[in-house]
Amino acid sequence: MAFLRFYGVFIRRPSTHRGGKESEVNMKGMMKWPLVIAAVLVVGRVALEQIGAPELNKVFGVVWLYFLVPVYFAVKIGSSGEAQPFKELFKSVALFAIYTRLMVMPTYCLAYMFQWTAPRFSLTRDRVVGEGVSPLDGYLIIPVRNALVWAAIATIVGAVIGSITLAIRRHAMVKGLAPFHFIVAFCLF
């Protein structure tokens, strides 16, 4: 029996990995801190753009989390003894990508509303600011399009990175290697 809600308590599934005992992956606990960090990055990036620090904005972005968080998810799911860890990893990465893109969507709407001049809003590709941008484009089409495209890309990239991490971790656990050896093996591959 599985319960999956963002603020739900647990996902419970019988595990064959740890002697048939029931394992619990706490989704709320696993998602909480990466989403809090993403929210801080979204707000921080907008604040830096408004004070005119464009060079720092390359560092402050949710995109970097799409490379780091799947590794965190893979380690958590791998140590939980989940019966279907790759399926659980894919769902976790997809949910994280969707939630973070939903956090970023309002920034594009606000950029259109207040005509922010930050480069990411005024480029020709994602242009939300400037002449020829209708309210429908600025408030709906461009933010939704960006959210869908970025969520798909983040899910694919995160699933690949997380799957590689999970495979290396499982291989290290089968061989009986310590967690330190897992980190060394991950860095070598």
C-alpha cells in the first residue's frame, strides 16, 4: 500500500532488500530541505537582480540544484531499502523539478508586471519584458512554457544523475564497501 502526497507522511512498501522488512521513505523529510533551499535561491536571485549584481546571478540559481539534489535523493532512497528504488528516484526527481519550476514561474509574471530589466527576462528567447509582449504571453504562455520545458529537462538530467549514483551506491553496498569508498568510487566514474 503506497501513500504519496507532498505533505503526506510516508510511502510504505514491502522491501525485499532488507530481509522482507517494511521500509519507509519519508517523502516530506526528503523533499523539505531541497525545496527550502530552492525557495531561498529563487528569492535571493530576484533580490540580486533587482540590486544589479548580474555576475552573482550565475551562481544563484535553481538549475544547480538539478545536478546536486538527485545525488541526495539517490543516497536517501538507496539507504532506505526501497523495493523499486529507480522508480522512486524518478518520481522524487520529477516532483522536485515540478515544485521548483512552480516557484520560478511567478518571477516571470512579476517581471512582466513590473518590467524588470534583468537579462534573463529581456533576452529574445525568454523575453517577458519589452515591446510586443502581450499580457497573455507575459502572465501565462511564457511562464508555463518555461516551466514545462525546464521541468522536463530537469527530470531527465536528474533521473540520469540519480540513477548513476544509485547504481554505484548499490554496487558498493553489494561489495560491502564503506560509505567513504562509495564517495571515492563516485568521483572516479
